[in-house]
Amino acid sequence: MGWSKDGSGGKRGYHHGNLREALIEAALSLIAEKGPSGFSFADAARSAGVSSAAPYRHFRDREALIADVARRGFELFEQRLDKAWNDGRPDTFTAFENTGRAYLQFAREEPAHYSAMFEAGVDLDADPELRKAADAAFAVIRKAAEALCALAPAGARPPAMMVALHLWSMAHGIASLFGRGDAGRRKLPMAPEELLEAAVLVYLQGLGLHAPKR
């Protein structure tokens, strides 16, 4: 079952089983257009073509709807990062570079999800499934950081969690400022990927970690 329009081009309707998905899609469109705080629960219902009471069948309020959008975003984000990391293949540094590119690509290609995840002020701990999805995405970054740290001499390895947080901060800052596909993007005299690669290279060299010559 799915969304449909009648033959006369009238107002679209929905089949009951797809109401939740319709509201998610409506929220994504509204976030892209107005930002995560720029619309009401009633606006989401109207955009989905349903009554203002209908969304309460699936969501407690607008914040719960945004939280579900964020959860789905984190799940997609984790998939993209994990695919790019590829278990550290073909080598740790190349795999990490690929992960950084995937981070920027996600921010550029999924700005509405990205905004719901990081800019909507959603309380991760208010929704166990949202917290689980967010933690799973960060776990990919930490896994990559652990692999990088393992390349350092045993007595000089930095804490993997610290490295993960630093690398995450760099990727997130560049993605938010320069790598987005929406009006929040800033101009940059180079590709965001090049800026991130240079920043990570300088950071890792400061820790005594050097990428192999290619």
C-alpha cells in the first residue's frame, strides 16, 4: 500500500499503514525548507495531507517525530561510515580517509537528516533507540581511531577515545561549516575533503603517526 492521488489530481490521500512514513518524509521536507525548529506538528500533518490529530497515532509530539528522523539519520550515517571504513582496508590510513569523505558526503547529501541529528537539540537519552543509533555511528569513528592508535609504539599510544573525539570534532566542524548541501554552507577555496585530509594529517603527525608513502 502507498500514497496515491485520485485521477482528477485532487488532494493526496494515504493508506493507514504508511502514515508513519508519510510523516517522516514530511518532516524531512520541512526541515530542509525551514530548519528543525521552523515548523509545528500541525505543519507536518498538513504537509503529509492528514488531519492535525492523525500524527498522534504514531508520535507523542513534534519532538518525538524529530527524534525518529534523527534515529533514522544515525542509522544511515552508521551504514555509510562503516562501508567507507571497510574494516580498515586496503590500509588503515586510506580507510580512515575514506571514512572522513563519507562523513562529509553524508552532510552534503542528507542535510535534513544531518540537521535533525545534530542541530535540533534532540535529547539522545530520552529515546533508547536514538541513543543506540547515535552510539553505533560514533563506534565506527572510535574503531578507526583504535586502529590508528595501534600503529604507534606500544609505549607511546594516545588514548583511542581522545583521538576519536578529536577526529570526530574535525570532521564535524568541516562538514557543518563547509561541506553541507544547504544554505548553511560557507565558501572555501578548496574542497572540504582536502581541508579535512590536511587537518587530519597534521593532527596525526603531531601524535607521531605518519601515513605510508604512496
